[in-house]
Amino acid sequence: MPTPQISYLPASATDIDADVSLLLLPPLADDGPDLNPWPGLADALRAIEFSGAPGSFARVPLAGTPGGAVAVAGVGSAAQAGAYRDAAGSGIRALGQVETVAVQAPGALAGTWRAIAEGAGLGGYTFATYKKTGGKRRAARVIVVSTEEVSDDDVHAAQVVVDAVALVKELVAIPADRLGPAGLAARAVAEVAHLPVEVTVLDEAALEAEGFGAILGVGIGSDRPPRFVRMDYAPAESSRHIAVVGKGITFDTGGLSLKPAGSMVGMKYDMCGAAVALSVVRAAAELALPVRVTSYLCIADNMPSGRATRPGDVLTALDGTTIEVLNTDAEGRLVLADGLVAASREHPDVIVDVATLTGAISVALGTRYAGVMGDDAPVAEYLAAAERAGELAWQLPLPTYMRDDLDSPIADLVNAKIGDPAGGSLFAGLFLQHFIGPVSDEENAPTIPWVHLDIAGVGMNKGGPYGSTDKGPTGASVRSLIEFVSGGAQ
């Protein structure tokens, strides 16, 4: 289903054409927001003991309002932009099926309009393609009523961000039997067909001819051959070049290092990073950002068969690095290796890779913080962007003492530490770091600034919905990466 259409009305508007009003309110207090435009609302809320806490929701019958009632969602006492985003999302979701919702936040601080619009848009999206009845449709249109001055460009930017997150949610939710490597590559082409984005798709023959041995080694066991997609948005006067490399495992069985049955459920979502890379370059083009963004989608099925890579086999990556594959279920770092080499060859100003890479990241950070590794300066820039976007992220180290663990007795690297789970996410980050190339072709040039995002914990919400986040695919890191690419300008 499409995302809700987002629009804006100034608070001075007297005619709001909506089926229901949704108010975002903190706990009631004498110095609280002005509720005079809704006579009797404050008394009604006190009568039902509405707490105003995050996640609280109520419908209050109120004459003279759209639908004869007002819906109220709590933002809590520390009502910053993120709280309003969450309240808008949870409130829209709680409303259920409705055509048009007018969202207002009386007394909200300046700068919250964008967060409210994003939260309402995300809360209004749902994926129900395969339900016989089509599923429940949430809001088709969201009108954000605000005292802030909001331009058409502001509305467009909010819509682009919501649509970018929704695109990731949709692609991740599609069953693997209906979206393999070729299908995901075709979808990438289609998503930017109307935009100034140059797309190149390498099939298995081209991958072999050009030396993408790591991607081929992961995808060789599947009847659906791998793909590599390069998507380049290059405005004429770009101020910076950012590369985004995404892991796109359309289904991960673990290969011959087969996952247990329970761990294999949900592995259609292992292409999350590639979906993020696609959505970010599409958003950059839709926003006409003065930044060149090149996304690289490293796509393969990781399946067991008589052709599949065996533990102990050696693959040769795009830069000639040989990799002894000790665990075929550590495949994401293999496809990313080729993608990072390809990105490095274009000497961008910064490389960001994004992947549902390690189960260990959830052990370290839980399910709401993305793991961030890499060079301190671009990592700090990314963390600042994530804070502005309202997404949780945490920097982890890349300890030099662990580099010896990468050594193979017969090849340049091993892809896994067998029997030693300590620092699994850090080991994977160190493995990827090996494939970051120099900033130029000059001898002894420093390596390209690099950020690694492990979103295995945050890419899928297996628990109940919270804030603007539904159960299922989350689209995590999309908003942060758009903020990172734009530098806060949009």
C-alpha cells in the first residue's frame, strides 16, 4: 500500500477537511498547551485520567469536530521532536482505518513539524499485499496543522523520507520466492526510472568477467544467479561524493553451514542493506541534493546445493584478496568485500556500508541501537546525523589486536572465527576494513574515510509496535543516511 499523502495547513486555518483530528499532548497541567479551540476537551481528558505518557491514546467524543470526536496521543513530559514523531506514528496506527487525519500538536516547540509529518506518514503505512482481503488500510492522507512556517519544499522533503523508509519496508516484506536477485535488480532500475540516476546491472557472466569472485562464491549454490547493481546520482555541481554499499542477500539459509530451522525464519530480510542503499540514492535524487551519491547493491541468494561453496574453499575478491571461507553463513561480509572494492575504485569522499551483518550486534546493543564502526571523523558525522534524525546508533571499536584473527594459513583472510564468538561484530568490521581502498591512485595514499553500519538488530522489529515503528521491517538507518548525505540541509 502507498504511504499517506502528507500536506500542511497553518494553525490559523478555519476549514480543516478531515475525517478525524489527532492531537499530540503532554500530561495535562495548568501551564500546559492551550486547549480552548476544543471546548470541554481538558475536562473530558481529566475525567478519563488521560496520562499523556508516551504510547497513551484515547478517543474523546466532542461536538463540532470532524467525526464528532477527537483522538489524543501522549507525548510525555520531555516532549522533544522524537517524542512527537513517536506520538504521531502510534496515534495514526491506533486510529485504524480512516481516510484523512488532521494532526495537531498544541504548544509544541518550534522544529517539530517535520518529526510529526514523518511519524504520521510512517504510522500510516502498512504492508498487506498478500492478505486475501487486502488488509486494513490506514490513513490515506495526513494534514499536519502547525504554527510553523512550512514551505512546499518542506512538505516534499518529509514525503520523500517517508516514502524512502516505506520502500525498504516493502522490499524486505516481499517473500523470497517473489523477489530473488534478478527481481531486486529489476526493481532497483524501476524505482529510479523517472530520476537522473544512471543504473548498471552486472549479471553472473559480467561478474565472472570482471572478477567479482566473492559475490559469485556466495550465490553459486542458488538456481537464481547473483547480481551487482551500481546506481549513480551525479548532479552537475556536486559538493561531495558519497558511496553507499548495501548487503543484498535475498534469502540466507546459511549455505552449507546451514542455519537451524528457527534461525532461518525471516531471512528474506537479509537484503535490508541493499534496500537501504537503493532508497537513499532515490531520495537524494528526488530531493535534488547537491551531493553525488553512488549506491552499490551486492545481491545474492545464499543456498545449499551440489554447487555451493564449501567450508574451507577459497574465494578471490575483486581486488585479488583470497578468502578462506570457514563459515558459509558469514556471507554478508563476502558480498560486501566486492562492493567495497568497486566503490573504492571510484575514490569517493566517504564510503558507508550498511548490512544486517551479525547476530552478535544484537547481543551487544539490543534491538534498537544500530552498531557503527569505522573512521572516527565520518562516524562522528553519521552519529550526529542519526541524532538529528531521531534514530539510535552507537559506535563500537575496531581493535587492532583482533586483526591477527583474520589470518588464514592458506589464504589472505578467513571470513569467520570458528568456535570463538567473542567480538563477532568487531571481527566482521575488521574484515570489511581490509577492502577499503585509498583516496587516490598515488602511492601511500591514505584510505577512504569509511563508516560501517550493522543493522542486524534494528532492521527487523520482532516485538510489538512502538512509536512510529511497526512490527516487522523497520527501514532503520534510512532517515539517518538521508540526513548524513544532505548534511542537514534538507
